[in-house]
Amino acid sequence: MCLDIDDTLIDCTAAIRRTLYALTGRGDLWPLWDVITEEHVALVVAGELDYDVMHHRRTECFLAELGIVVEPVQVGAFEARRREILARSWRLFDDVLPCLEWLRAAGLQIAAVTNASGVHQRRKIAELGLSPFFDHVAIAGELGVAKPDPAMFRSVCLALQCAPGQAVHVGDKLDTDAIGARDAGLGAVWLDRDGTGQVGERAPAGVYTLSGLGELPELLVSEYATVGVPAQRATGTPAARVRGGVF
């Protein structure tokens, strides 16, 4: 079972909104920040920037878009303050722990698959109590490859010693997560928490859509024959002993 992190398990958008408001007193800046972030992450994925440089340049660009031109030391101070506030703002969605506990009880291997920087993302995972649930953590900033590149998904399958068809990936981004996973040969699930698929963007063939992680166990039980059941832990492990015939 492969899971995206930001806006799948962790309410990243809400945390960033709170942080930007605390820094600027404005509540309308999330769309601008999101666009600038996507542009700069693309440069990281292309190998043109590393994550530390990206963070500085993203903040510099964001401030410039607001008409604020500052010296590098001031950009650094803003970025440091942003990270400090953001670190206190992370929250899990309410459906995350019940879902992870169910997957564990079912004896499934669980991997985190995220397009982020290593130190930053591992700290978030640890501080929010997610680390014990993961058998493997795949981070773009450490691997030098990112979703939707099939190599990212296949590296996870290799680490878990399963074929792509035996794995399912769940994420909030239709293109990056769901379609990327489908094209790499994995079962693909789009987590559409905001209901985007009901009013606009629709999942193509081969992609399942869920509105919350509470729906994931039923999907795995009812559709695993076509989606593919994730690789299970060896018989005799604590998780395997409590499966209780779920599948």
C-alpha cells in the first residue's frame, strides 16, 4: 500500500494557509504560493535546483510577487520564520490513523511516497507519529526522481519486493499520484477530498476515486481482484497474526 503524504495524510494546504496568514495578515495568498511552489518543485525534479536553494528562491519569488524586494539575508529570515510557524501547524486528517491501523491489522506493507525534501519530510512524518506505520519511505529529494515518473513508483515496489500490479497507490493529485501510479502499473486511487471530480476534473479509466480514506478498506476488499492487493507481511509477524481473514 503506497500513500502520498501532503494533503493525503497531512492537511498541508490548511497548514500553509495558516502560516501565510500569520506572516502577512492576508488570507488570499495560498493560490499564489501554490503556483510558485509548483514552478520551483518542477526545477528540482528536472535537476536544476536542489531543495535548499529552491526554498530560498521560492520565498524570494513570492515576496517579489507581493512587491517586496529584500536582501538575501531578509529572505532567509522570512523563510526561517515560515518554517518555524509551519512546523507548529501540521495536522493529520481525522481519517488517517483509523485507515493506517486497518492496513496494519490487515498485514499489508505500507510505503510513503512523496515529492518533497528528505530532512523536512522525515521530520514531519516522525513528529506526527506516522513513522511506525511505514515499512518504506520514498522521498523525491533523496532519490533524485519524483512522481509521476514510473521510476519513483517502481523503486518502491522493488523495496517492498512486490510487482507493480500487487501494489496500490493513493494520493490527492490526479495527474501526479493516480495517473502516474496507473501508468507505472500500480493500482491507482485518487483521493478527491474537495470533490473536484464532481464539478470538473474527472478520473480516467483505471483510476478509482475516493472522497476520504475511510472508504479505502472497502475498496481494497471489494475491488482488489482488479486493482491488485498490496504485498503482505510474512506470516507470523504481529500484523499478520491479527489479519482475521480480512481478505
